[in-house]
Amino acid sequence: MPSTTEIRIPVAVPRRWWFTPVALGLLLAVVGTLLWWFTQQREQHYRHQIEASLNAINQLQIHGIADWRSRRLGDAQALTDDALLAHTVAQWLRPPQAGRGPQELQEQIAQRLRSLVEHLQYSKVALVDPQGRVLLAAPQQDMPALQAGDLAALAEALSTALPQELGLQQVQGQSTTFFSVIAPLFDGEQPLGALWLMVDARSTLYPLLQTWPNNSRSAESLLVRRGRDAVTVLSPLRHRSDAPLSLRLALQDGGDGAEENDTTVALAVAGGRGTLYGRDYRGHDVLATAGAVPGSDWLLISKIDTAEAFSDARWRQWLALGLLASLAVIALGGLFVVWQWRAWQRERMLKQTLQQQMHWLEAAQKAASIGYFLYDRKRRCYQLSRMSADIFGFAPQQSVSLKQWIAVLEPQEREHILQEHEQTLKGLKPLRLQYRIRRASDGAQRWVEAWCEFPEDGAGAGVAMMGTVQDITERKRDEAELQAYRQQLETRVRTDALTQVANRMALDEAIAREWARAQRGGTTLALLMVDIDAFKAFNDHYGHLAGDQCLQAVAGALAGCVARSGDLVARYGGEEFAVLLPGADAAQACAVAQRLLLAVRALDLAHAGAGNAQRRVSISVGVTSVDVQQLCFVLRGRPVAGLGPSWVPGEDCLELLRQADAALYQAKQRGRDQWVLYGPDCDASLSDRTTRPSMDGKP
């Protein structure tokens, strides 16, 4: 049987050639998607860093501006509270009287104005009356009266007795932008006028807005104020030559044709906070942040061009796209290696950018003279910024131990400072403390002010203390000089210019003070009224120059007879003196009176018109010593002869003057050159005298 041959026909099996490119495409798409996602995350992280840095700079500048305004208003409040200055101005404004002349008072006020210019960095200081007219100014030059718009602020200051801010303004006749404050002055409740304080914003305020990194080409801070229809730019511009207060920005498109548009400013004025994106007055796209200056109607807008802020990120974005195109022609392994290398490169660039941002913050702290620190409670050491290390005199390093920090504290204050910090650490409460240090680098004594607070961990217990420190040595020095000047004026206003003993003002204050003290403690109070015998005849015979020399000699003799702490010799008026002896009884007061007589006799001053046989200058002394509690009880229980119907409670101490004056009158009647202790017979001798002693004039 014939054999058969099986013939097999080859069938073409379709090869799945499309699977490889599709799989490779899907894999590349997944890898590309992952790479794009990672790039976006890093881009977003970088964006947040830039926004946070911009916000930190904005807040630091706002803090500096607020502190600057607070110092200006604090200076004004201190001047309003300065009773001595107000008293001097009141005396100068009154009609001329006996005592210091108007020229002397004017010179004192002018010296005070010059002191504000020299020591507190004010450009101009003027004393204005309630109508806004300039009475005195420093420097001495013509100054205009307050502008019509500022008179309302002056009226408000005089009405509320609080300083009023005029803000930034161009003063008529001046080319400089000034920040002005009105400090009202009062004589009791009577308004005297105000001090108009003007500080040059160019040298004190605007530099606070320039705490930006030097290598930024477009970074800028604008200080603005919203008006009814537009926003006024209060600070100079970096990219334009417009003078402060001259540029007005419209609140929205289509505003006044003379105004320019700035969408970031419009958003900030409308209440926008955080990060703002828009176009500035140049028409550039910018990244901005805004914040309100506390206590004012100012807004601070800090901005930087978006192109500059994100130039590095955009460059890396295009590079990533180029890398994705490369992945189509290289192996998956090579793509992974390249991708990893690029990720590492991007991380390094971000770290460099972060370090650059930290350098910016360091520069801003240095411009504000403020450093920050963190105290680790577990490790008992401080982490100091470069500025903080400079303030304490430490070399820049990673940490400073608690022992090193304690060593720079002033030894006399060390225990107190440590107690304050210990209580703060226990209570986890904020701390604000001023103290002195001996700088570690050179041993120089400096004043510092520290603000501390506690962040909280998840358990709610403070694990670290963080804060800022500022060198306030110059401010303390200025405060000390101002206090010394104030004390000097206090002493001069209570000293008689001719005799250099206390004057009537000091005597009145001492009597009221010692009377109240004796009333509380149940002690006695003695007063001696002293009168130079026949002093008018002395002046008529020898002349007023010799009379002044006689008053000086007698005052020196009287002052040499009292040595107890609290005793006071004062010129009562004309040729009369008073000696106040707290706690002295009648015997002690009479002993002092005898010493006064002998001391004046020992001067051996010739007096041709004297009524005594020796023809020498002599005195008569009226002495009284009272139990204050008992006398007050009697005075408020029955009328007192000689005090008249106008006697009211609170004038009890006038009885002391009345008794001493009555005794002095009795000594005069008995022939002078003697002392007399007050008694009932002294009241009888005054029955024909209707003039009652007063704290405001001679009896």
C-alpha cells in the first residue's frame, strides 16, 4: 500500500511586537508621573520656604516700626507727665513776678528743647500754645504754626490729656518728611499748650524698611496708609524716585487717572493677609506679604519679584522636562540613576537656598540689634544666634553652657537674675527682664533686655525657653542723663537763688509732708519764724547790694545751726526765714532759737539803723511746737481765733504758721533781738491783725 507523506503547512503566528513599546511607554509614564509629582512637592516646599522667609522679614520690620513708634509716643507721654516742665512753662507764660525773670525761664525751657534734639534724636521740637502758634523752637529758627488739619489733633490732645500722633507729613517750608507727635502740657487742669516733636523719618524710620538681603535686586518694603479713594505710599520707593507721601495708588482699576494701580497693595488694604500674588506699581508680577503696624493705620507690604524668587525653581523645572525627554532613549536603569542624581542635586540646591535665607535673617537681626536664643532645659545650655553671641561677647559657636552664661552676669545682680529665671522656668510664664552683664570678650559693662517664652510639646510641658535679647546700653545711658537733668531742675526750682537755702515752695511741701507724717505717728512738729530786725533801714542805709550780702550771711549762719536729718532752713520771703524741726518739742525748739540768735550776733555785721545798743545786725525769732494729732482734734472741734470764716479741713498745718508768726510778732513788740515761745498772750497781740497766714504768700 502506498505510503503517504503528511505535509505540514507553516502558519504564521503573529508576533506581539507592540507589547514592548507599550510596556516601556507605560513604565516611562509611571516613572515620569512619579518624577513630576516629586518635583511638584519639592517646588511646593521651596515655595513655602520663600513665603515663610518673606513673612518673617515683614514681621521683623513691623516689630521694628512698632517699637520705633512706641518710643516716640513714650517720649511724648513722659513730657506730658513732667510736672516740673509744665510748672516752668506755666511760670514763663504768667505775667512777670518777683523771683526768676521770664528770660531765665525761657532759657530753661529752650535748654530742655535742645536736650530733646541732642539726646533723643528729634530733628525739631517746638512749644506751641493752645491755638497752635509756635512760642519756642529748637533749633532756633522760624517754624510755621500747626497746619489746619493738625489743630484737631492738638485740641484732642488738650481735651484727653494724652499725646496725639500727627503721623508722617510734609511740614510747610520743609523738604524733609517728618513724623510728628503732640505732647500736651497742663498746669493742674489748665492747658498750657503742647510740645510739637518732629523726627526725621529718613534717618530713623525709613532705614528700618531696608533690612533686606543686599543681593536681592527687586526686594522692597512699602509703608502705606489707606485713604478714602486711594492708598498713599508713606516711604521712599526703591525702583522710583517719587518722594514719600507723593505717590497715590488706586484701590481698584478704573480709579482716578492720576493714581497708579498696584494689585498687591489693593489686596492688602482690602484685608488680605498671608501670601499675596499680583502686580506692583511697576506692572511686575510679585510675591508679597502684608501686616498692620500695631497702634496705627499703617500697613507694611514686603514684596519681591516672582521671577527672581522662583528663578531657580523654574530652571530646575525645565531641566526636569529635558530629563524626561532623555528617558525615552536610555535604559530604565540609567533613568533611575540619573533621576536619583538629579534629586540629590535638587536637595543640595534647596539647602543652599535655605542657608541663604538664614543669612538674610541674620542680616535683618543685625540691622535691628536684636539676637535670638534657645535654652535647652535638659542639656542646660544656650543656643545663641550670631547677634546674641556678639551681645554677650561669646565667640560664634554651637552652644554656651549655663555656667558660661552665669559668669557674664553682674555679680551684684546675679542672684536676683537667677531667681527670676528660675521662677519663670517653674511657672512656664513669659519673662521680660533688663539686667547688666560683663561682656565675656572685653569685660565691658552692658545693659541688655531679654524677652523669653516657652513653646509646648505634645504633653503640654515646656522643654525649652526661647526668646530674643537686645543691647539697650545706649538707651539706659540716655535715660540716666535725662533723670540727672530732671533731678537737677528739681533741686534748682526748690532752692532760693540768692541765699542758696530752700525756697518757699520747698518749705510749703516740707510742712505739708511733715505735718501728715506727725499726724500719723503722733509726734510733735516745731517751726521757727525768723526776721532780720530793721532790715529796711539796713537797705536804705547801705544799699540793696549790701542787703543781699547780709541776707546771704544770715542764711549761712542759720543753716549752720541745724544738723539733724529732716531739719529745714528756708527763705520765707524778703528778710524772713523759717526753720522746720520735725519731732522737736518746745525745749528743743527754744534751744535752736537761742543758737540762731547767737550765730547771727557772731557775724558782727554793722547796722547803723539798728535799734539795739550794739548797732549790729540781729534777728527776732518766733517759736512754736505742737502735738499735731491733738491740735487737729481741737481745730476740727471748735473755731480758732485768727483763722477767719474761710477755715476748711485740710488747712490744719496753717495753724503752725499762724502760731510761729504770732510769736515772732510778740518778739518784735518786746524789743527784737530775742526769741519768744508761742503762748496765749501772742494771740492777744495779734488781735488787731486781720491778715491770716497762707501757703501762697507772706503772713
